[in-house]
Amino acid sequence: MMAASSRSGAADGEHGAAGQAESKKAEAGRRRPRRRDVPGKLIVVEGIDGSGKSTQLLLLEKWLRYNMFEVFRTEWNSSDIVRSITSKGKKKEALTPTTFSLLHATDFADRFERHILPLLHAGYFVLADRYVYTAYARDVTRGCDPAWVRKVYDFAIKPDIAFYFRVPLDTAMDRILSGRPKLKFYEAGADLNLSKDLYESFRIFQHRIVEQYEAMHKRESFVVMDATMPIHEQQMIMRAKVRKLLPKKLKKKTVLEVPEHV
């Protein structure tokens, strides 16, 4: 009876997530813009956990704000609309790959509709810590059909720049495991039954995600970053790329570097 109840709950969650995802997608799709009609700039960072992408995005935000640009930063899986549902599903370990995918799609569609697109129309620099490419990598790794995943996110506008932080798996794992005492069930890919050992499951899961990123980086025109380089050097490369998006009069002399003490 308990197993049947769990399956029923997962199914209900899946249908509910599907409904919310389709609703949010329809809302976004009705106003899907042409890229040239959007004055703002969308910059995204991608990569596995421990790649250093979040640190670099924060530094880029600091630089843009110091130069008086309007900036908004958004993170994957941060919408209030699905946070409680996702949290409950994770605690019960009751999320199927499809449910997981649809919950994240609902989260993204909500943030896209309420924050990302309006602020791009308003001329902001929108900085996204993970974008649709995270879904392309993780959901496919979990067994979702690639064409279906891309269809779910087909309302999303293409970024002006997508940075992909390439890092050796061992380096990323050392960074992650040194900063937390225990891995979480879904974070480690334990729902996929990759290994009885949680840490080995995590290694296999992350390796498969890397394979997805590597398979798509040319097709998606990622700017590939060597995430083993010193932090400052990586940031200088990012700023050089972003400078090209600035108005012509600001590309050279008037863009300031952030003082060390700021």
C-alpha cells in the first residue's frame, strides 16, 4: 500500500508539474520576442558543480555595477512557485526524472516571465547562473528524451554570451567535497541507481553531465573557459568578451576596473 501511495503521489506531482510548466510556457510563448527587439543583454554561465562559474558571475556583476550598468542576477531553481513542492519531493525521494524536469521547467518559465524577459526589455544586463543548457545536460543524463527537453524550453531567448566552465572532474569534486559534509540524494544522482556508494554515484553522474556539455558546446556556441586558470585571469577573459556587448562609446576608455578594496 505504501509503495502504491508513493507511486500515486509521484504521478500526481508529475501531472501537476506538467500543468504548471505548460501554463508558464504558454504565457512566455505568447510574448516570445525577436532577439533584435530586446535591448538588454543576457549572459549565462554553465558547468558542473565545482567549476567556479558562480564565483566568476559574481565578479562580473560587481564589475558591471561598478560601471553603473543596471544588472539583475538569477539562479537556477530559485523560483518561489515550485520551491516547496520540489523540497517535499526531494525529502520523500519521490521525484521521477520527468517530474524533476517539469519542476525545473516551471521554475525557469516563472523566472523568465517575471524577471528575465521584462528586464531584458528594460535594457538590463541579466546574468544567469545556469540557463536552459543545465536542463539539456541534467535531464538527458537522467533519461529524458533530448528532443522533448528542448521542446519544453523552446520559448527561451538565446543568450548573448554563454560561458561554459570546463574543469577536470577530480578538481571539481575536490572543491565540492571540501566544502560540505554530505552529498544530497538527487545531487549525487542516487535516483539513477548508478552505484550503492553515494560518492561514486556522484562521480558517475557528474561525468555523464560533462559528456552532455561537451556534446553541445559547439552547437550552442559556448565560450569555453579553462576553469583551472587563476580566478583573476578567467575574469579578465570574461570582461573582454562582455566589453564587445557594450555601446561603442563605452567599449574602451570609460569602462573602469574595480579597485581591489571595493
